[in-house]
Amino acid sequence: MSDKPELTPVTLPRLLEELHNISDMRANGELNKDQFEARFARMIGELRDRRIDATRADILQALAPLATDGTLRPEEHFRLTKKLGLV
């Protein structure tokens, strides 16, 4: 058995909320490019550790509009889905 405690999975609404939050912060100038990158990378790492409490299809369906509405740039959307093993 692992010595690490089991982490609670992240809900899909929580993931979307956080993605919108950091995107808004970037758009408002609250985060510069490097700060956004650090938060985005940390989020991906946490999601890989904790997992997302949704099916692959549900996650992809929920993330797809974020690439078209400007919340995530296409390269960020690709990176997120690739690092999470969704593509």
C-alpha cells in the first residue's frame, strides 16, 4: 500500500471555474505570462495527482468550448488535454 493519503478528485465544475478564473485574471492584467504559466502548470500537476471526477467524454465535452470562446488558447487546450491523457 502507498504511504500517500488518497486525494479527493476535482469536480468538473471546479476545474472549469478555476480555468475561467485564471483566464480572467490574465485578461484583466492581474497575471502576467509567467504567472499564468506557473498557475496553469501547477493546476495540471494537481489534476494529474487528484484526478477529475468525470468521464473522459464529459471532460473533453466541457473543455471544448474553452478553446473556442477564448478562455484557453488552442495550445493551452491541447497541452491540458494531452497532459491529462485525454488525447
